[in-house]
Amino acid sequence: MSVTPATAARQGDAAALALALQASRADTLATFDAYCAALPGLRVPLRPELNPPLWELGHIGWFQEYWLARLPGHRQGWRADPEGPRHAPRRADADALYHSGQVAHDSRWRLPLPDAAQTRSELAAQLQGTLELLDRTPPDDDALYFFRLSLLHEDMHHEAALYMAQGLGLAIEDPRWQPRPLPGPATGLRFEAAPWLLGSAAQAGFAFDNELAAHEVQLPATRIDSQVLRWADYLPFAESGGYLDDRLWTEEGRRWRDAGQVTAPRYLRRGHSRGNHEEWQAWRHGRWQALDLALPACHLSGHEAQAWCRWAGRRLPAEAEWERAALSGNEAFRWGDVWEWTASAFAPYPGFRAHPYRDYSAPWFDGRPVLRGASFMTQQRMHHARYRNYFPAHRNDVPAGFRSCAL
């Protein structure tokens, strides 16, 4: 059986991790190059969904050093004490600049950050230190835990850099990060009522704390879409007045729609009408272009997903229903095109125990929805069927869409 990049990231040995850490850093720097080429002075507007590119780059290196070279007990893995004394950082003011749990978001635009050349130099030294530490690390899951966490953390930030670039109108031409047309329309896949073991079981390798502990849930019979919606499936909702019909929106969704005067999906605009067909244009790579209706419907908020479902007489799947379908072995179930909104709130599983990176899960158990899957902007190492993503329902900058279930 072939080993997927996600399995290699979570269960691979030190040699595999060393290659993955270097590949991840190469992608981080390549995308940063695109920012440097397009943004004079690397200046971006202060918006909640953005970070200064220099801060993002420095934070990635800081995170690896903070949880590896600076943490004396890092070989204890998820059992390590995050509150104990740490070794000094390479850069004396590293925590004051890059500690995401202590440096308020809006203050990051005012920080005396080192320039691009200096930041690159510091990241090169940091990565070399990580690789040397990895070379001396025993081959057990506890000792490798923070290397795996650091790798996947960098991969998450790379995806964030890609969708921030989309929001800023920057062109990222790498073919790996482009959406692909879907066959369609979706078919319905039938699953009978049955118990399901939800979450990651205790086993060899790495798991995020919010995936634990695996527990049995009872699932109803479900008829779930084989793939996410294409624009061809979603836009009739907009063309028929769905954005104006209060009956289709939750109370929270109406407030979001009205506050932003939302009348169409983000990055889309209506073009000319030809007969009964309305043409649409998409904002991509910094320009308006004809929309391919076979592409997955993307950059949709959770509110838009819920409104479409009401319009269509459908519903969003629970995350357990999604996970069962993804791990069923049915090749007709396609995922990984966009992050997928579910009907489940992000909450701890029974037996949850926070891992040392305390800011990762527990602060966000606030009722926001779970998203499952991955997107065309996601590194393959992050394509894991039990991974739980989570964003507030109003976020439409994230490359997210949805699939539906029969009522």
C-alpha cells in the first residue's frame, strides 16, 4: 500500500521528516518571493484576516525554535511541560516580535521587524539547527512529536499565505495551487445507519489534540454528495435571488450578509446576461476573468453554505458523516478540492487533553463550525481525513465550499 504524504508527515522517520521540513521551507520562501516581487516594501493593509508578510515569515522560524531547540523537554512529546524554563532564542527579542499568543494582531504592523534579507538569514540558521537536532533525535514518536507539529504548522501558514495573496490580488502561478474542474453533477452516496469510531485512535505517529480521543458515535442513514458543489450548482441560488431572501438565512447569517452588503460570493461578480444564462467573472491573480462553472464553488462562508442548503432543501453533513464517507473506501467520494463546512460545532471530543501548544485548540471551542477535507491551496501533507479545521462561519477568505446531504 502506498504511503501518502499525510501519513509520511505523521508517521515517517527522521529522514523523511528532514526532507519534508526542507521542502516545506522551500515552498514558504518561494511564496514569500512572490510577495516581495508584487508588494513594494511588503506593505499590506491592516485587516483581521491578514498578517504582515515579514511577521508571518519570522513567526514560522520562531515557532520551530520555540518548540524544539528552546524547549528542554521536547523529546517528551505531547507530555512535555510548556510552562517550564526555555533556552534563550537566537534573536534576543524573538518572543516580543513573533510570539503569536502574546503579540496582539493589530500591533504586528508596528513592530521593528528585521528586513527580508535578515529574516531569510535567520530562518536558514534556524532550519539548520532544527535539522541538526533531528539528526540526534531517537526514533520514537514522542521524540519526533514537535518536529511533526512544526512541519504541519509551517504547512498551515503556507496555505494562509496563498489565500492572503488571493485577497491582495497577487498572482501565485505555481500549478500546484490552482483549482481543478470537477466532474459533475455530484451523485448521492448512500450509507446505512451504523456506529462510527470518530477521531484518531491511540496509535503510532502524530495526532492533533482535538482529534483525540477516538470515540464511538451512532450515525443515521445518510445520502451524501460524492463531491463538493461546483459553481454550476451554487450560482442558480444567487441568480434566483437567494441572497435577498431572508427566509433562507439564519439570524447570524442575515446580520453578516447585511453588515457586508453581500449580494454574491466573494471574488465573483455578475457579467452580462445571455438569454436565460447569466455570465459570471472571477477575481483571480489580480484580474477579472471568465468563471469556469466546473470549478468547485469556493471562498464561501458558512452562512452561504447554510442558505444554499435551505434553498435546495438539503443540509450540511455532520463531521462524523463526512469522516465516515471519506474513510469508507468508496472511490466515488472525492475530497481535497476545497475545505468543507459541516454542521458540527468545533468542540472537544470526550477525553480531550490539551497538548503543550495550548493556543491550538482549546481557545477556539466556542461554537464555530468544523471544516473537513483540504483545499487546492493545502499542502498534500495536510490532506488527512481525520484532520479538523475550524473557522468562524463568516470567513470567506478561506478556500472553503461544501457538499450537502439529503434531508
